[in-house]
Amino acid sequence: MFLYAFNVHIHASLNSAPGELRPGPLAVSYDAAAEILATLPRMFLEPDGSFVWTGESPQGAWQVDGLLVDQGRSLAHVEAAGTCPANEFDQLLAALGWPAAPLVF
């Protein structure tokens, strides 16, 4: 296994023409995403939407820094940068509605 390394803005993928990616607001609210993220071990989430998530893996220590960007009824997008194992990255995406809701980076 290895650690993913990334610096992304995560958006919902809106319906578009084949081969065309069109980002849009996420289908999840700030409160819903924050509630799920707060359950993750070693996740530190501030009321302004900024977060730090840390952990240990056989590959070493990892950390994800991010920001939930609120847009009223839904999140506009999520900014995330750092490194983490694939399973933890999937947990982050699941808090944003994935895999039921397609996402684009």
C-alpha cells in the first residue's frame, strides 16, 4: 500500500456532454458533512469549516488539511490537501455523498 498525495477542490459532477466535466455544488449540507467528519478518529473540525485529519499507517504518519466551503443549503466545494491511505480518502469522499453522488476534482 501507499499514501495518496493530493491538493484538490472536490465538487459534485453535474450532468454534461460525454467527455466533459462540469463541477457544481455538492448534494450534502455543511451540517451533514461536518457531522460525519466529526466521527472520524483524529479529525479536528473547526466551526469555520477548516479541518485537520491525522493518522498513522504502515507507510508512516499522514495528514489532510481542508476546508468545507458552505453555500447555504449545500457545500459549494471542499478543499483538501495532504497525504493519506486510500481507505481514509474514501471515508472523506463518503462524507461528501460519494459513491452515490459522482464527484469531480
